[in-house]
Amino acid sequence: MLETRLTRLLGVQHPIVCGTMHLATGPEMVAAVANAGALGILYTTGYETSGELRDGLRKVKSLTDRPFGANINLFPGTRPTDVDRFIETLHSEGVRVIETSGRSPKDHVARIKDAGCVFMHKVARVRDGVTASRLGADIIEIVGYESGGHPGEDDISLMVQTQLLLREVEVPVVPAGGVVDGRGLVAMLALGAEGVCMGTRFMATKECLIHDNVKNWILTALAGDTVIVERSLKNSMRVARTSEALRLLDLEKDGASLEELLAIAGGAQGRKALLAGELATTGIVCVGETAGLINDVPTVHELIERTIAEAEAIVGRVCSLVRQG
């Protein structure tokens, strides 16, 4: 078993976090990750009201008695979230791990920590991680350029991002992007991280509710089969390289308006792509470069157990290389 500051803080068995991936991390998925001994994080952006969020949280609790978290996305959206009300709902339902992302959490730190929650914040820049630590974050997640979703605008790899942040903060650091197995986990632990956050790898699991067409795309993808879109909006997003993604890039080159871009990249279109599997004609799907490393669809439990077993074997092998004298 691998025990780190992350596992002790979160009360989980394994130093693995399943990254928040909107529809891919609904109640069933979060519970499956928790039951396998890792940390699942429920997305909240899909819930319009605190009542709906409460129902989602109670669904998770009906499926697991283990710790899980919830994400509050602070990025401005077309449908604003009542952040304070959502945090209050998380507290009232006994969620002990809250993750924020998208913008500075400074206006919400006190409310998050009032109930004794473990406070995680996800960043794409080292300086933002330093700020979050100073504000009181207990754990900092940092994404690299390889990451699916929003890797930031600086195009710095996870290996470098992680080492830079570790030089600046004392709190546990959890890298996100580029990790799918025990090799990646050990690599990040060797750098000084306390665990890893995996996203795309969890999309290709049996419990993930996304359409099989998306899972099959991941299975056949190469590492170069993703592209960065929405750079023109300063909202860079790594997605599957589909005809729709390439059309979006062409529109950006032509100076298309926000409305024209959202017609392809909007949330409703993305949901249709994930749930109906219409990758050729609809929406944009966030996927990391790790798609090129994935070739099976295990259960969540199988994935986590395999990852830990690989990591332990690698640690043993590396230790055997050390010679005294």
C-alpha cells in the first residue's frame, strides 16, 4: 500500500484522484472510485439548483460510505452558479473534501474551511498554486500541457510544472495530466508529489456513463490525436481531434464571433457528444494526450488495483538498484 500525505488528509486508501470531468463524473462514477479506495469528485456545474445538487450528493452516499469530494468551478459561465449556496449544501450533506477550479478561490476560502473541509484547488499556473497555498488550500492540483480540458495558456509540461510548484509550496501537490498507470504514479511520487489526478484514463472505464463511441475513440487514438481549441478566447482547451474540433479551429482562424464558436463548443453540444456519441457531427470532447496510452476498458476497481500493483512493483525494482558501499 502506498501511504502519502494525500491519503492521510483525504482518508482514502490510494493516492489517486479521479479528475472532475463534467458528465463523466456523476454520482455513479464518483461512488465507484470511492469504493475502490481512491478519491472521486462530483461535478456540480450540471446542477441548476442546490436542491438538485443535494439529490446528486445523496445518490453518491447511497452508493458508498467512503470519502468523496465535490468540485466548485469558479470560471464565469453562461449560467452562473450560486457558489455560496452550493458550498452550504456540500457542508450540510457532510462532504468533507471540496475542490475549486477555474478562478481564484479567495472569496470562498473561509466558507469552505468553516466546516473543517479539506480544501483542494486546481491550477494551471505555478503562481496561482502559490497564491492558493497562501490563501489556505490544503492540497494543490496542477495540470500540465498534456492534460485534457483546460491546460492553461503557458504550454508547460506536467513534469516541469510539478517540480516548479514543489519548489514554492509546502502543502501536498497532486499533478494532473499525462498519467494513466503505475509508471506515471511512481514518476510523480519520485518528483515529490503526494499522488496523481487522472482524468482521461477514468473515462475509459466500464462505470463511466459516457457513450461507447467516445470510449472507442480513446482506445484507437494516438497521442497526437488531440488539439488545442479556444486559444482565441484565452480559454485553451485540449479536445479530441475530430472534424468538429478542426472546424472550430478554422472558425477561430477566421476571427469568428463568440456566438459562432459556442455553436460548436457550447455545453449543450458537448453533452450530446458525450452521451449520444455523435463525435463526427456534434460537440467537442475534452480528452488528454494520454488517450494514446489507453488500450482497454476495465472496471474502476480493476484500474485502481492494477495501477497500485504496478506502482509497488516499480518501487521495488528501483529500490533493488541501490547498492551500498
